[in-house]
Amino acid sequence: MTKPSNKDAARALREQGAHYVVGTQGQPVAVLLTLEEYDRYLDLLDDEADSQDADLAARLQQASVRTPRQKRLDFREYLQRREASDGQVSR
């Protein structure tokens, strides 16, 4: 007889839909998560830790503030103000 693998146990749990582990009194003592649920849980923990980070919150606030736009230059004015890279620019 072959030894059951972890994949077989996980499949059996998934097929049974068992999500809770109960103690001898019938009270829930643990919750079983699939790997996808566990990854989602870890992502939520990371998000919660990020929301408590004051430095990250300050950087996000700074990034969300819009700076006032400057008036766009006319194309001819732009050509007059820019520096020439190759030779002289006639004005």
C-alpha cells in the first residue's frame, strides 16, 4: 500500500469542505485555509502593515497632491528659449 501524500490530504479536505477544527467540546478551535486563501490572508496582513506605516502614508499623500500646471509655451517661444545642441538657431 502506498503512503498518502500531502496533496491527497489537501484534496480530501477540499472535497469534504471541512473549514473548521473543533475541540472535544464541539467548539471551533481552528480554521483551515486553502493555499489561495492563505496567500490572500498574507496579502491582507501586508496591506494592514502598510496602512500603519507613517512614512509610506506621507509619501502616498505627497504623491496624491497635484502641482499647479504652468502655462504652456508657444512653439516659437520654446524654440527661442531652448539651447541649441547643434549649431546656431536663427531667431
